[in-house]
Amino acid sequence: MFVDEFSPVFKQLTAYPVAFLGGFVSGLLRLNLADEPVKSWLDNQGGVPSTSTTPASGNGSKPTSISID
């Protein structure tokens, strides 16, 4: 039972150990990928693309507001 719950974690750890440990450490340190020291380092490494300049949808429409009764 205990092993079944953590099997996806072990699969990711064995498949991509460096990426997994990097994500684990950044989660422990609560690093935000949009903060400047991390963002500039990732841009130099060619890692995570900057999502702040790309629109969420291709047609450029704004999100619509909904009301829930």
C-alpha cells in the first residue's frame, strides 16, 4: 500500500534524477521561477520559456467573467 502511493515519485526520480532533484529542492526552498535571479539563470540555460510575454490564447481575446448563483 505504501509503495503504490509513491511509485510515480520513484518512477520520475529514476527517469530524470537531476530534473527531479532540482524541482524538489526549488520546492523546498519555495523558489518562484518568475523571480529575477532564477528567471535570468533559466533564460541563460535555455530552460523554462518566459510565459509573461506570450498570450494565453492565440486569438488575443480577454477572459470572460461569469457569475455563479
